[in-house]
Amino acid sequence: MPEILITLAIIIVKVITFTFVVVLPLVPLSVYFERRFSAIIQDRVGPNRVGIPFTLLGMKKDFHLFGLIQPIADGLKLFLKEDFTPDHVRKAFYWLAPALTVVPALITVCVIPFGPDVTLFGYTEKLVIADIDVGPLFIFAISSLTVYGITIAGWASNSKFPFIGGVRSTAQMISYEICLGLSIIPVLLYYGDLNLSNIVNEQAKNGWLLLPFWTDGKLSLPSAEAALFLIPAIIAFLIFTISIFAETNRMPFDLPECETELVGGYHTEYSSMKFAMFFMGEYAAMVIGSALIITLFLGGWSLGFGFDQAIANFSIGDFQIGGFIHIGVFLAKLIAFILFFILVRWTVPRFRYDQLMKLGWVIFFEAALINVFLAALIIAAPEFKTTIIASGSVILVAVTAAIIWVAKVSEPPAKILRA
């Protein structure tokens, strides 16, 4: 019985720590980064005034703290704002939709490995809430539920523009989920594992998928297979990353909520904390998407270049605290990728909806499918004779050319508009 209680307590501590101490604070921090980064790009100041009001206590100056308390002010404003529910909406579904948007994004935190094993008070624990053997499948299964929240929000609003935004989001998210699933198959084939912790451990030992320049923790040139596999790995990385943008409704794929066409899209009729939950869901999905990209392609918590073993052995007394240093490495990578998301939003213009669908169905779907066969051919090459590999390469090239030709001839010719 005591062991069960200890296990339960450890699980509760992990849930509270990784969900409410690590991931949730990154949501308002991402909003702050977004506003500051956009201000820098547009040559503005950005939020820099909200701080600790020492003048209320009789002091001469407030402490602005670089505007870091701005997200707290935004949260208080949304929390204290009037919670208005229009009469014409379907109230039960109208209230349910924001929860269906934010909850799946937070549940997927469970399978993200934040670090290696740590030893505290004689107990060795993995820095992951649920170390299951189907991590990517769990993330795709749960995150796909987000589409229900957005669709229900548009339908329950009983308004034209939110409904159009909900329908757009349904088509967009379903389309790009196929690309997401196909794009990581080469990664899973290469590692032969669906456990995210094992994938990161393998990258820490033998090089990140996109940077395979060490073996057993020592710097070395990649093997022929690892070097050749960089081709499908880079293709998978590009497709997966761009599809994550579309899945999270981030610019240039924010068609479900573009203000130039749909006022505010699926959340037009929402205010106060219900609107804030949609906002939170979008940024939480961006954080989890960035974490998954880092885990699969960029080594997760691994620092690489032979430093991981030295960090793992770092201890203070009986406490092996190397795992906590690895958490810092993971968060540094995560923040860097969040900044990349923000940079793309403020530099790339919004697509048209037909361009969005064409990219997903005509380009990414076929490219991801061909990439699966290319990766399988590279992985299987050492096991087969040269004749079989050459035949497979010829077939792959022929199929690729046929797909490109079909996509080309099926596209209607451009129309010339005359004045």
C-alpha cells in the first residue's frame, strides 16, 4: 500500500510540475514573446510598461521589469471582463467548445520526455508523465480532438462568419493531419520504436536525427546510412514543421480566424475567459507542436556533442541533478522554436484557401508518401543486393515522376484576365 501511495504521489507531482509549472507558464510567455518580437520587426517598442507599481507604496518609480508582467495584466483583463453569452447561440455547445479546444493540447504533455532519469531520495524516475510505447500515436489521437472544439464553436454560434471559420478549420486540420502522420513514418522506421523517450536516448547516444555527428557520445563523422538518411529526414522535418503551423492555425495558415474575411472566425461571438481559452489552446498547441519537433528531429533534452554523459553524472551529494539541467536544455530549444514560430507569423503573408488545400493534398501528401518509400529503401539497402536496390530506386523515380506529371496536367490552366 505505501508503494502505491508513493507512485500516485509521484504521478501527481509530475502532472502538476510539467503541466502547470512548465507548459502553462510558457503560454503567456509566448504571448509576451509574440508582442515583443512583432514590435522589434515593425520597429515599435512593444509592451514595456506593466510592472510592479512601487509608486502606490509611496516610492518614486515603478519597476517595469521589461513589461514581463503584461501577460498577467492581459489575463486579469480577460478574467474581469463581462462574460457575455448571446441569446441566439446554442448555449450548451457554446460553453463546451472552448474546453474542447484547450484540454487536448494540455493532455498531450503526458508523453513528452522533458529529460532523462533522475535520482532523488533513492527513487529513480523518468522525467515524463506517461512513458508509453505509442507516444506519437497518442499525441495525434488526442490533438485531433481539437477540431471538434473549433467546429462546435462555429456551429453553436449560429452566425455566418463563425460557421465558415469552423468549416474551414475542419477541412484544414483533417487535411494536414494526414501529412503529419505520413511525415514521421520515416523517423519511426529509422529508430524502430514508438517510444519518445527511447528515440531521444538514441539521439543522445548516436547524434540527433538532423545532426548525426557523434557516436556513443564521441564526435565522429556519420555512417553512410545515417548520412544518406539525412535526405528523407530533412524532407520529413520540413513537411512536419509546416504541417504543425497548419494544425495550430498559425500564420500563414490562420484561415479559420482571418480577420480580413471572417471578422474573427470561429470565436467571433466569444468574449472574456471563453475567448481566452481559445487563445490559450492555440498557444498551448504551438508549445506542444514545438516540443514534438524538438523530440523527433533535434534531440529533445540532449545537448549533444559528448556533453550528455557529463551532465548525467553531475550530482550534489546523493542527488543526481543532471536530469534537471537537461530540462533546461529542452526548454531552451523549445523557446528557440517558439521564437521561430513567431518570426514566421510576422514575415510570411497569409495563403489563399485554395493554396492551403493544394499545398496539403497535392504537394505534401504525395511528397510525404514518396518520402516513406525513399526512407524504407535507404534503411533496407544494407540487407539487399545492389540489383534489388537499383530496381527499387528506378521504380521510386518513375512513381515520383508519374505523380508530378499527374499533378501538373490535372491543374487547370491559368486564365488571362483582360481589361
